[in-house]
Amino acid sequence: MAEHIQTLPLEDVIGDRFGRYSKYIIQDRALPDVRDGLKPVQRRILFAMHQDGNSFDRNFRKSAKTVGNVIGNYHPHGDTSVYDAMVRMSQDWKLRHVLIEMHGNNGSIDNDPPAAMRYTEAKLSKLASVLLQDIQHNTVDFVQNFDDTAMEPMVLPAKYPNLLVNGSTGISAGYATDIPTHNLGEVIDATLAIIDKPSITVDDLMTLMPGPDFPTGGIIQGRAGIKQAYETGKGKAVVRGKVAFEELRGGRTEIVITEIPYEVNKSTLVKRIDELRADKKVEGIIEVRDETDRDGLRIAIELKKDANAEGILNFLYKNTDLQVTYNFNMVAISDRRPKLLGIKEILTSYIDHQQEVVTRRSKHELNQAKKRMHIVEGLIKALSIMEEVITTIRESKNKQHAKENLVSRFDFTLDQAEAIVTLQLYRLTNTDIAALEDEHKELSNRLTALEEILGNPKKLMQVIKKELKAVKKDFATERLSAIEDKVAEIKISKDIIVPSEEVIVSLTREGYIKRTSLRSFGATGLDEIGLKEGDFLLTHVSSNLQHVVLVFTSLGNYIYVPVVNLPDHKWKELGMHISQLVPLKEGERVIHMMTVADFEQGGFIMTATKGGMIKKTSLAEFSTKRFSRPILSMKLKDDDEVLQALYITGDEEVLVVTAKGMALRYSLSEVPETGIKAAGVKSINLKEDDSVVATELLYPDHFIVLATHRGAVKRMKLDTVEVGRRANRGVVVLKEIKSNPHQLVGAVVTEDAGHYMIISDSGNTETGTVKSIRLTERYTNGSFVVDTADFGMPKTLITL
């Protein structure tokens, strides 16, 4: 026993076994044969029903009986897999022409399970009998079943190209297949065209068979994708449901869906549409109803009065399975190997199969006709000498002796002698003699015809064409799916997704953001905003639910937030921290927020840094479809940070102020436009150990307000600082003193009627009116407004 044990590496054993398993499921389970379009389990089911006489012209039989026959004789697998395959062949929303007729619950387009096999009854459909026709005439090869107790066909004769008509889907090891269903009449026309002209192009074939024809109908868009799939075996097309608008009383409209894309679950589609309505992802839908009944599929979507029906429909096309992409992947078993095939290769393989089927059938029929001709000739000869034949039989000892005497005396063959000795007496009538002569003549003609088929390829093709035309005449139906050249572009208006509603969006210095209705904002004073202790309002903007706010951070990032995604809070409430929307890095803080209605409106975003860099980037570059994390808006050096981010047209003037009291004024037209990830250009030429404290836009009739770390403020007219050039050093705006010189902590450009706030490092605040600050020239340090001993060191200057 030990000598039969092999020592092998585990990877070799696993590789070998998986290779065998893969070969099995590729060849004998998951992929269809190009010749009859069937997987092994489907072929075995149809053959078992045929063998059992369970044909279309007989009564229905219990499905369990068929499943038992299939498992016991041909397919040693679980009964569930066999019954599922059997049920699928009876579902007219899966197959273009069902191969099994079933009584009872065979599932539904809602993916309801079928009744158990003990409750349902089935029989072959009339078209399935066409697949099996002539199987008894030695038309295909048979092999022994799994236990060598019966024979089963390797392929069915298939009198029509079933692979294209009913399509196939399956997943095996390393291969998958997705072949759509087609119109039977069109497929046969294409087959006939290839027989007549083997060099025919796919373009010419598509005039006969323009594309798939799904049992669920629908509209197929994208002729170019279909052509690619027909040429290469791979391609894609868009399939959308068939929809109509119906007018209701009261001026309301109803979207009615009567056909859905192939293999879409209707109940899931209805549920998805209703979820979009309930979650307010789409505005204008009152109710979604599934009104499907015995008269056909019908989904009704009732809309509000004056709702944009076309816009809502486009939204449903984009966000539900009312429109799907069908990916062709036409893989089938050809010559016992999986191949990716175009339609010409599929139909050529089918024609080759039919040539073999008709040739083998003709040879079988020729042999049978020759045998019968031989018998008929013997009977005719015997009838002409019947008296001698009868005498010879009477003189014989038994049947065998009689046959031997007939062979020896009259030169009959053993087969002829057998026919003579078993001849019934009524056959001696003149009528029967004439019938034999007619049969002889008919057999002679039949032999001539069969020999011509076998000897003349053109005649063979004529037979194939005649049989295909007969199938088309008996079974062809009208096309169900419409074909459109182009894939329709889907444009969705914002008011379909989000209602147009004016709101206030606020952002605090600590990063708390909220959306507030105009009613709540108007009922509360600006000063009554909900804040954490020590926090203050950074900015608030009028916006709309259809707009987007961009929040800029100190680390050169921006956060893209659709306003509708912000939770609705009252003005007195705190709101949510920005980090609940997107993750922020340690030390990253918000610096500014702006609202955007349209990213294609033109203009730029200007960002400026503490280290004296500035950049100008087109607003359109800030549009994005992913907003789950901060997005880079300016590349920074390690120790730099962004101080300002503003929307500009590009021609404004800007004022750059540094901590050591330098100010530079220049036009933003000097700043070149750069990409969103660029670092920008130098804004001001900084002295050693100096840094920028503010970069502000200049507006007519505004003033410059400065605050120092010693608690002083000063106000200057704009023309106090002359216009210079970008990247220069600028001019001095503080008086130089040797002992404890002033350093600027902030600078703003504001209206005379505005208010300012100074915030200390200890969190204390000091507010005042801009107008109360004494107007001075450049070479002053302003007036003291706080005592740093009590107030703390001033840290920030803002306007209110």
C-alpha cells in the first residue's frame, strides 16, 4: 500500500486539482455551447423531458419528476440547481422564447421565488422541440452518462441559432459570459445572409439584426457600442425603460413606466424610486405606485403640480436602474474551448454545426432508405413468384429452414427472406402490390435526393436555409426593444434634486458651521448667534440650498460643502464642527468661507500666505464631485500658512501688510493664473524675521485699520499707501521707535461705518466703531485702546 503513496508539494496538488476543477466548470457547467446555445444542465433537462415524452403536445407533468430523472440519469448535482435552471427556461422575462412551459408559480420579475417543484408542472415548449428535432437520426454525438447506464447528447441538433435568440449569462473560472437575447426572425435572416454571402460585413448584418431584443422590451441606445460588440464580442450599450407622461386632473402629470431594462428587479426599482422621494433626494414626486397586473407592467410616479417631469425623469435615469449599461461579453464554448466571439463567428459556427447535422441525418436516412428499398425489392420479387414461394415455405421444417430455402432457391438475401416469411396474407392483394410499387418509386426518388444533398454542398445549404425559413415562419415575433443610434445625454437641473430656498450659512473662528433659515435668522439678532465660550463669528453669507460653500483652511486646503448637506440649525444653536463633515489635520483651522452658485461664472480664487506668497486660480478648478476630505488649494512650505482666501475678478488692487509695519499695494493683474495645486508667486519682499499679517482687497471709500501688539489702533485713507509693484518691499506704515517698537497683529480694509474687534491671547475682546479711530498718516503708531497688562497681548483684528 505504501508504494502507491506519492509525496508532492502542496502547491502542486492544489494547482493540479484547481486546474481540473476550472476545466470542468468552463467546459461542463457555466458556459454555453456555441452550437445549441445551452449549458450542460439545460441540455440535460431538455433531453430528459424529450426522452420521457414530456413534449408540447402532451399533458403537463410534475416538475419534481423531471428533476428526479435529470439527477438520476444525467446530472448528479443538487435538485435546487436543476430546478432553478428548469424554472429559468420557463420565465418569459428572462428568455426571448421560453423552452419550457410551466403551470404554477414560476417566479416573477420582482425576483419572487418559484413554488417548490412538487407543486409546479412542466413540459417542453414547441420551440424546444425544434432544438431536439432529428436527435434520433444520429445527427449528434452521444456519450455515456456519469454512471455508464445511459447515453446523452454532447450537443442538440438545434434547428435555429439559440445562443443569440435566448442569450446566456454565467460565471466560471477566469471566464464570464453575457450574451443578450435577440429577435428570432432577425437572427435567422442574419444566418441566411451569411450562408448566401460568407464575406458579408457586420454593418450589413446589422441592417438585418440591428441589435439585441430583450424580452422585457425597453430602449437600447448606442449603435456604435452594439457594433463593437458584434465585431469583437465585447462592447456596451445603454438600456432604459419605456416611459410616457400622462396628464391627471388638476394640471398634474404622472410618469408611467411600461417597460424596464433587462434583468432589472421591478420591486427593487420601485422601492429605490420611493426611497429617493422619501429622503427628498428629488423634489416633485408625490407618490410611487406599482400598478402591474395581468395586462402588463405599469409603474406610476405621480408628480406635484408644475413639477419638472422631464427633469425628474432624467434624475431617475441617472440614479436608478430605470437606465442601466449592458456590457456584452460574448464568450461561448467552441471546439471545447472558451472563446470570445463576434456575431459572424457565432453564426458561422452554428452554420457549420447545421452542415454536420444535416449531413449526418442525410446519411442516416440514406442508409435506412437503402435498407427499406432492399426489402421492398424482395417483396415485389416474391409476389411475382408467390406460388413457388408458398410451396417452398410449406415444405420447410420451421421459420429458419424456410428462410434458408428461400435464399438458396430464389437468391433472396436473409433480410429479404425474413420479410417474406413474416408477410401477412392480406399483403397478397392487388392493392398492396401496387402500394409496394409506389413505395419503391418513392424510395428511389428519396435516395436520389439524399445522394444529391450529400454530394452537392449547395444542395446541402438549400436544405439548411429551407428549414431555417420554416422555423422563422412558425415562431418569429415582432421586435420588443427599440434601437436608438446615440446614447442620450442626461442633464439634471439643480431644482430637481434640491429646492431653491434662501438660507444663511455661518462659520465661526473655531470651525462651527451651520445652515439657518431666513425666518430663524430674521427672528434673532446677529449678536445672538450660538457660540462656544471664547469663539466668535468668522463670517456669515446669504446662500441657497442649491449652492455650494467653500471653506478654506490654514494648511492650504479647501472643503467643498453643498449647502443642502449642512444640517439645518436655528441661529441661536451651535451648529456642527467642520471636522464632522471632513477630517482635519492637527493644527488646521478655518480662515474663510464663500458661497458659489455656479463654478462656470468666471473669476478667480485668490489665496495669500503668512510667508508672503500669493496665487490666483480659476474658480472652475474648485468644482469637484468628491468632498469626503479636504482638497489641496495651495502648495505650502513647511512653516507657512494661508491667511486669506477671497473671490476676485482678477483686476482688483490688493494691500499686503506685514508684522514689522510694511505695506505694499498693487494690482492683482500682476499675479499670473496658476493651477489649483501650485504654490503661487511672491506677493511681497519680506525683511528678515518679518511675516504677512493681512492681505486685503481695496474698495473705494474704504479705510485701512491697523492694530499693534501694544494695544494701539490706527486708521488711514487708502491713498496713504501709493500703488507699487508685486514682490517689492512696500512702504512703512508705522513710526519707527527703538524702545519696544510696535508690531502689527492685524490689518483690515473696511467701511467708515463698520465695527472692529481686537482679540487678545487670553481671549479678551475689545470692540469699537471704525469711525472712532483717529485718522492718521503713515508715520504714526495710532492711539492706544487697551491696556495690555489687563487685556492681554492683542493677537487678532477683525471687522464685525
